[in-house]
Amino acid sequence: MRIDFIARARLGAPILLLAAAAAQVAPSNPPPAATAPVPYASVSELNLLLSQLEQTSQTVQLDLAKLRIEKWKTDANSKRGTQRNLQSALPEIVSQLRSSPENLAATFKLYRNLDALYDVFASVVESAGAFGSRDEFQSLQNDFSALERSRRAVADRMETLSHTKEDELAKLRTDLQKAQAALAAAPPPPVKKVVVDDTEVVKKPPSKKSTGKATKKTPTPSPAQPGSSTGGQTSPPPSPPPQ
């Protein structure tokens, strides 16, 4: 009874942590996809890490299914909590991280879940060493080591992403300061002057078109001058009458 009570007390805290991690993961929506292109090396590194983690998860589930913890003098809640996390919470987080490989929040969420899972699964391995067979303990110990490697790999990637984001923010701040300095040093644009001509323009009245026909004036003949004749020649004076 004393051993059973101690085992229950030691398993209580990790199970609560695992349940809290699963509750925070389940209702969350997938993070938005990254707008900037992700380097190929980063995607390849993440795919390898997640593939190893998924393989470890499948192995752990198979080994847990073989255990008969209900026959041991310990609580079986740690086994059920680990199985629920591996079947529901962990796959969802992995899917979120695949859709946004360099999302720092999604990476931290995976690490936090693995950290809680690590603590609960450690109690299962410890119980297997105390109450299970040697083969059961050895199988779970191998799974525990693989889970620890995955947790460390996620922690290293999270640290790398943090440094990368800090460098990007520092570069953005520097570029912003340079742009502000360039704007301050640039001469102000010339002031545009608008001239308004308010002189009133007098419009000429339109000319009227005459509707009647124009009458031709006949020239008045000038009176004949004495001594003038046609042709411009002067006629001789008349001869005197005969006597």
C-alpha cells in the first residue's frame, strides 16, 4: 500500500502537466502560412526531425499497447494520458508546424508538449522497471531515449530560429533608421504657386447676318464738257456763210 500511494503521488503532477498541454493544443487553429519563402535546408531539417518523432510515437504506442499496467500496483492514468497525447495532440501540432516550418510559436508549442509528454512517459518507464518484465522495461527505455533525442532536437531548432528572428529584427531596425535619416536629410520639395487670373473678359456681341439682297448702285453719267468729243480729237471751227 505504501508503494502504491507513493507511485500515485509521483504520477499525479506529470499527468496534470500533460493534460494542460493537450487542452491548450486542441482548440487552437493552425498558424498562418509564412509569407516569406523558407530555405530548403530549414525545411529538410524539420522534415527529418518530424519523421523521426512520428516514428518514435508509433513505436511508443505499440509498446504501450503490450503493457498490462492494470495488473501492476500502480496507477494506469499515465499510460492512458501518454496514449491520448500521442494519438491526438501531437499529430495536430506536427501538422501545424509542417504548414509553417519556421513559425517560432508553433515550434515552442511542440517543445512544450514534448516536455510534458517526457515527464509522464518517464513515470511509465520507471513503473515498468519496478513491476514489469525485463523486456518491457528495455523496450520502453529505448523509446524514452528516442523521445529525449527528439525533444533536444526541437529545443535546438527553437534556439536557432530565435537567433534568426533576432537578426532579422535587428536588420529591419537598421534599415528603418537609415530610411528615416535619408528622409530627414533630403531637401523639402518646392512650394507650388498657383496664380489665379480674376480679370473679367468682355465678350464681343455676335455680328448679325443681313437677310436682304444687296442693291447695285448705277453710276451717274457726268455732263459733257464743251469742246470734247469722242476719240479725244478737237473739231474745226464752223466756216462763215457766203455773201
